Amino acid sequence: MDSNTPYWPDPVPLPMEDARQTVASHNLNTVMETERVRSRRTLLEPVKSLDVVWALTRDQFDTFKTFFADELVNGSLSFVIEIFGEDQEMAFLDSRYTFARSDNLFMVSATLEYASTELPAVTLVIVIEEVAA
């Protein structure tokens, strides 16, 4: 982690983590004229991500928005946050989040991607289908 990487602001609680972590390869699939499917990688390495939700008060939500807009330059930079008991460098996937407000409580949802490239070993399976004419 870079020493200039901002840390998650103290007034904002840690997210409620979903136990579901995703490793996506982001392949581009193209159906050829022969109806064979060609799969090409769009990224060199898969993206490991985590779905998170925050339940924030008005003040916490204002702090979150300021952190997102100013410190993270509208979500384009990574930051350090405690995930599963360990400090992780994370970033907002696609630089965005969603929120809903009810009874002065803001439910903020986002998908965070691990900024570290250290991923577990992945087995690549290629399936080529040929359709009889």
C-alpha cells in the first residue's frame, strides 16, 4: 500500500460485508458466423470484488459523500479499509455507489474491488461448442 493512500474516515462505520466475494474474468464473448463462440480476455488479471452495504445517519452519509468526492476524486482512487478484520486496499468498482433513504437512515450499497493483484490460483476452462448445421 502506498503511504499516500487515504484511510477510511473514522466517523463512518465499517460496511456490513457480504460473505460472497467474486472473482470475475470479464471475458468478451463473440458468436462467429459459424456459430462458434470465441471468448477473449478484456483484462490481464481477473477482478476480485466484494459487495458491501452501509447503514448511515445523515452526518455519516455527509462524511461519506465528502470522502468519496474529495479524497477519492469521485471514487477513482483506492483507499484502505478494514475488511474481514484486516486492512485492505480497496476501490469502488466503476467509481460508483447507490443509496436509498428511509426514516433518516441512508442505506449505501457498493461493489468494492481489491486493489491488490495477489489473487488465489484460478483454473481456466475453455469450452468450444460446435453447432451442427
